[in-house]
Amino acid sequence: MELNLWAIAGIVLVAAMTFYLGHRSSRFASSTHDFLVARRTVRSRRNAAAISGEYLSAASFLGVAGIVLKDGADGLWYPIGFTAGYLALMLFVAAPLRRSGAYTLPDFLEARLGSVVLRRCATVFVVVIGILYLVPQLQGAGLALGTVLPVPWWVGALTVMVLVLVNVLAGGMRAVTVVQAFQYWLKLFALAVPAFVLCAVFVAGGHSGPAGSLGSPAPPTFAADTTVKIETDVRLRVNTVTPVQVRLPGQTDERMVVWAKGATEQVAKGSQLRFAAGTPVPTVSDAVASNADWLRPGGDGVSDLLQTYSLLLATFLGTMGLPHVLVRFYTNPDGKAARRTAVHVLLLLGLFYLFPTLLGAMSRMYVPQLLVTGQTDAAVLRLPNAVVPGFTGDLLTGVVMAGAFAAFISTSSGLLVSIAGVVSTDLFKGRVRDFRWAAALVSVAPAGLALMMRSTDLSLSVGMSFALAASTFSPLLVLGIWWRKLTWPGAMAGMIVGGGLVLGLLVVNTVSRYTGGWAPWLANQPALVTVPLAFAVTIIVSLATRSGRPADVNAVMLRLHAPDPLGFMRDRAVARFGQVESRHRAGRGRHRK
């Protein structure tokens, strides 16, 4: 691996700016009211940038381009679903959630349904969702650093975790808000500039890459003699008779092998494959081989169609159940500001997702060898040097690398703050030092899992977190805000059934990946079954347990839906968190539109 000094400079710059902005903001954080919700004085536009900064994770920055490279038109459903989720959040959840006066998602459920047991159950699922979402961020950091620097992949994972932990310990939500807002614009810059430069080179080169034109129905081909090193065990689908020089792990000699058309070849980690110029590119077994199929949406068969619908349902409803997204709406001063924030987020996300989609399409023409290794998430990092080798490519790679690390840090920061806030207020006494202890303890689990688990496509692994959020908290939020007959036994039953099914299918899917990939599509995208089932169980059990309705349901519903100027909104138990005098200081912050 050739050392890229520009990539190192990009990483150092992001780390330095993250530490500086976090340290500067943390000087004003003195109570848990600051650590949890930044005193509820974050203005709409800054909050929208901060939400976009933490929401645009490794799955967005790296994973979307990788999915487009591998799946083509079907991969576009990911950015569509990621963005459309905020439409549902804006219409049904944002303003009432803020008017509830809660500090965390479990705190909202207790305020609505009056059950401590339900709150404890919700705490467990918040922690599980947060950890599942953190793991691919750390794996993405390892992939990114290992792609441009000669270091083991775990170095990137631990670097991000340590940097995030330092910022969160210093100032919690108060510290990370400015950092995340800055990092959104950095990520947009880090993709937009390379996209414009590479598109200019592409147009000047005659609208075709070395692997062939996307308009050609044939699979991509190797433009020159190409050596590919396999980093993880892969199953390759051979599209035509393919001669290849193979060097097995631990051996020094190569041998010529001819793969038959239509065969599926198992290639072990550490193998080296050498293809002659003009050879059609073999693809990992779940990738789209020919460009004609790559351009055509819909896939093959009913199972692909059902999987697409399941993905859309998970991303559309899962966004409103992600703890690190919801906690940011608690930082708005009122319900109107929360709804305005969601509108701004839609605009910011729509602008951002133009660029990874474009870079993913270009990757198929310039770095088709990633379809052999299966590391398609590295497409954005490999593309600049493939299009413009030399100084310009190294410089653009450094810019992309800076944006990638900003993505890992901003999302990980939001996740760690949301989990630590829930743990510190539900399992401890809610003091500042409890928040810090919770953050330190919570950071250990995702770091350990990231080091032990086999990495997979970032968008796919994050998609499972969306499915879990959609199957647990989405029914509770929609029904809790809009249906007064909801009871705490019904809410708990729906959450356990929906969440338990998703976690069970996650185990099945993980075992399947290690034992030959035998699991059906439902294990990979379960939301189409688990979400309707969770809603149904919640409604049926609620109708059967009328005694579980809170006595003050009318007052609570009035507070959730009454317009802000009427003054029904009340923040919950501020005196419980940190210093009592924070109640007086909390109202001093000014809010600008």
C-alpha cells in the first residue's frame, strides 16, 4: 500500500477541527441539561445541519456508492429511503415529540404511557439499536484507513472511537452540535469537489471509462493486466469462460486456472488473482454482472421486489425510530422549530445524495476490480486515483478521506450521546459524571463487536438497524402521538415482538454469511413482515388491556398537539438533571430561525 500524505493530512485536519470545535463548545456545558439537549436553544438551520451531519454515516458516504456500483438502479432505493424518512418524521412525529418535553426516547414513552417498566424495555432497545449502528461506522473507518494507508484496519476503528469519546466526555450534546453541523458541510464539499473534477475528466475522455461504457450490455472488462488481492473470503460468479492466474494463501507459485461460464468459485482470504487485459470481470455472487441488468431496476423475481418494498418500509419508518436522530429534535426550543428543522434536513439530504450516486456509477467504469474483492464500499476512495493518477488523484483522495472520517466521527458522536443519555438517566442518577461514565462504558461494546465481526456492505448492515428501529419505536411513536387508546402493555408487546423478530433474523443472517449464504431475503430485509406485525400486536393488545391506559391521557394528548403559543408545553423534571440552578439558565439562550 502506497503512503498517501494528502490522506493523512485530511485525517489530521478533521481530527484537529473536531477537537477544537468540541472543546470550544464544551466550555459552556456545565449541567446534564447541556449534555443531553444543549439547553434546547439550537436554532433550526444549525440543528438541521447537525442532524444531516450525524445522519450521513458511513452507509451514506461510502455505502451508497458501493451499493450503486454493485446493484445499479436498485441501489438508488437506499438514498431515496434515507431521505424520505424525514418526510414521515416531519408530518407525524417532530413537533409533538418536542412538545412532550422529554429528554430521551424512553423518557417520552414514560411521559405518554406512565410506565417505568416500558421505559426500561425501551432503554434496552435504544442501546441495541445504537450499538448495531455504531459497529458499521467503526468498520467503515477501518476500511477507509486501510484503503489509503499501510495500517491494519482496526487502527481506524479505534482512532474514531477514541476521538468521539473525548468529545462526548467533554461536553455531550453541547459539544457535538457545532461539530456535526461543520462536518455536514465538510462531507458535502468532500464529495462534491471530486465529483465535479472526475465528471469533467470523464466528459473530456469521451464518455467512457477503461472498463467500458455503461451503455454496453456486456459486463465490465479489465482494461489492463490486473492483479487482485482477496481480503475476505468471497464467492465469485463467473460470467464467461475466464482464464486466471491464481496464487493461493501461503504459496509463492501461481497456477493457471480456467473458470467455466456460469460457475460459482469460492476464493479464500489471502488469495491473489491475476487477470489478462480484456477479461470480463467476475463479480461477487450477489452483484449484478451485466451492465444491461445493472441499468434495469426491479431485479429478477418476486423475492427481489419484496426485498425492495421491505427496504423502503424500513428506511421510511425506521428514521423516526433512530434514537440519535430523535434526540436532536429535543434540542429545538419548540414544536414549530422542530418541524422547520425536519424541512431543512430534507433539502440538505437531497443535495448530498446526488454525489455518491454519481460516483458509484463512475466506479463501475473505472474500478471494476472491487466487484471481485467484494469491497465495493471502497469505491469512493479508489475512484480518484483510477480516473486521474498521480498528484491530482492523491489530492482528491485526501479530500474524500477527510469527508469519510467526518462521516464516521459525526454519526458515532450522535449515537454515543443518545445512548449515554439514555443509560445515564435510566440506570444512573442523571448527573454529569453519570453521563460520562455511561459514555465510556457504552463505547466498549461496539468497539469489541467491530473488531470481532466480519464486515459486510455498510448500507446493508445499517439497513438492519433501520429495520429494528421501524419494528420497535415507529409503532410506539405513531400510535402514541395519534391514538389515545394505546396502553403500555400493548406498546411493550409490540416492541418485544417486532424487535425480537428482527434480532432473531439478524442472528440467522449472520450465521448464514459464515455458512454459505443460505438464508432467504427476509433475514436480510425483514421490515415488510416485522413492522405490520408490530403495529398489529400493539393495537390488539392495547384494545384488550384498557386498564393500561394512563389516567392523564387527555392532558398529555393536549400538550402534544396544542399549538406552541398556547403555552401547554412543559419540559420534564429539569431539576432531576445536574444542577438545580440550570432551570434558570436554561431559558436564557436565544433562538434564531
